[in-house]
Amino acid sequence: MRILYIIGIRIISCIIFVASPFNHKLKLWREGRKKIFGRLEKEVNPEEKTIWFHCASLGEFEQGRPVIEAIREKAPGLKILLTFFSPSGYEIRKNFPGADYIYYLPLDTRQNAEKFITLVNPAFAVFVKYEFWYFFIRTLNRRHIPVYLISANFRNNQIFFRRYGGFFRGILAMFTHLFIQNQKSKELLSTIGIDAVSVAGDTRFDRVHAISNRRKRLKPVEQFKQNELTVVAGSTWKEDEEHIIRYINEQKNNLRWIIAPHEIREENILRILNSLTRPSVRYSELNHSNTSGAEILVVDNIGLLSSLYYYGEIAYIGGGFGKGIHNILEAATYGMPVLFGPNYKNFQEALDLVERKGAFPVRSYKDVVNTIHQLITEPEYLKKTGNIAKEFVKSNLGATRLIVEKLLID
């Protein structure tokens, strides 16, 4: 299996080399890794005590961020080095002020791992959620540098628990300690002999709670809302928007809608605006003169969604008609019942909130209509489901504190 892994890494490298001139993200992936060792040698002092955090992309970064910020606060003398595998994470967070150094992770080869870890010489390393790079983890292990996995969530259909998954079980065994989200993951790991495990929970609960306490005040949005019941549709994709737009165009009520699509390219924003038959305005053009007549606000910039949820009573989270839902906790922390499409089974927080009846999967346009109708026509039901969502977040706080205490003690 090790040979197949090495071959797979080489195939990935060749594909990226060939395809990068024709694909923007692959070009960023390749260009971002050029001269990385020269940068490391010039910028990082291996004699300083450096903590290395690695995240695959933006979602994993949001799970690692509370831990990074807590370590920065509790141990300000430590240097923090942050790496990303994907351009989706690096290009958005390459100026994150909570880290001293931010780079792409070199491709996982023996030579790259040896050179990277020699130049960085981390005191310990923290991998977030689903990153299992064999040569990097093996090199850390052989040099007796502690390596941790945080916010991990395991399912019995993963390769670690298959008959042929011995190679990947070996990678798990090289971690010093695993901080996982739930008891089920711990029980699964125990079946393959992985016992250096703590059930810490999901750091995203701490993250969204902290964000809600320092949200931005958006005065134009307050004027747009005008104290009307508002649905905030966040990180939506075309499949989500088809249901949302149909609802807006067909249903006669006084709801306000804030639509913050995942894709904010101009053609996508125009597609949404042109599909609406009721008065709408885009966020970049929002002002005193055009807020009073608008019923739908289409958000055409990034960085506002976590604050926008504050202005809603109901949330619709996108992605559930595709590969999977986006972050539902950003909305739930404000005490909003949450709707999303049917592909949510790999998201533990969604499963838990559906079970508690603070979240509602919708599989069709009819489900969207029926669910929203019940919420807006039964005020007590709306309040109850919103409180369930808020208490769900509050009851799951504390993962960051538990993780950081062990990391700094060890």
C-alpha cells in the first residue's frame, strides 16, 4: 500500500503539472509551492519555538482557528506556522494575523517532509480534522516531535476500518493524541487499537459563539429588514436558489430575504437578480433611497455572512442538494431554526440538531414551502425551534479549552 501511496502522489503531481495552465485553482496550487523551501529557510528560525498547524482548506481552518487564537493568547512567545493544502484556504487566509508564517504544504514525499521539518523544527504539530499525510506524519514521529489531530470525526465506512486499511491505520497510530468530536468515533478507534484519544467536541462551536459576540453592526441591513420576519439564505448554490427563488416569486407574504450565495461572480449575482420577480437590491448598492421598497437583498461580497445571520429569524444553509451542507452553526448560534437540503448525513452537528428538532432537512420545493409556512404562522413554534438551536450551540462549548490545555501541558 505504501508503494501505491507514493505512486498516487506522483500521479497527482503529474496531473496538476499538465492541467494547471488550464485551471485557475491548480495554477495557484502549483505556483504557490514554487521556491517554498527558499522562503522557509529565509523566514523561519528553527531555533525558535514554533507550533505548526496544518489545514486542508478553509473549512478546516475555521475549526483550527479557535485553537490557534487561544494558544496565541495563552503563550504569546510561541511562533505559529500555518500551512494549507488547498488554494481555497491559502488564498483567502494567507494574511491571517494570528499566524507568524503561512505557506502551502509541499507535496507529501519523503524528501519534502524531511526538508520541511528540518527547516521548521516545530515543537509540536497539529493537523485539523482529515489530514493524513504519511511522510510528514512519519517524519514527525521518527524525530519524536508530538503530532496531534483535532476536531476529527470518524465513521465506520472510512478506510481505517476496512480489512485493507492497514496502511492508513498505521498513520493514525503515529499521532501522539487524537481529539475527536464524539463518543462514537472513540469507540470506532478502539476497535483498531487507537486509544490515545479524547472526546473534546467540535471547536467550531467555540468559534461561532465568539463571532456572534463580536458581530459587525450593519446599519443598511437594519433599514432593509424594517422589523419584518427575515430568512437568511447563506452559502447557497444554484440548486438551493431554484427552490428559494420559486418560493419568493410564488408565495405571498411579508417575508424579507437575504441571499448570500456561495458563488459571488457577477454572472451568478445577475442570474439570481434577474430570476426574481419581486423587488430586490444587491448589497453593494444598498443605500437609504432603495431599502424601503426592496424585499430581497442579494449579497455580492464576502466576509459578512456570520454577521448577516443576526438579522434573520430563519436560516437556510446551502449545499445540501450537492456534496454537503455548509456551516449551520453560524446561524444556530443566533437562535434560528435551520433548513438545508438532503445531503447532510456526514455532518454530525446537522444530525444532532435535526434529532433535537432545531433543524429541518428539505428534500423538495414542497418541503421548503411547508416548513417555512409552519415557522412563520406559529410564532411559538418559531421561538421554540430557535431556542433549541441556540442551546445546542451553548451546550457544546469548551472543545478549544480542553485541547489547548493538553497541548500546552504536553
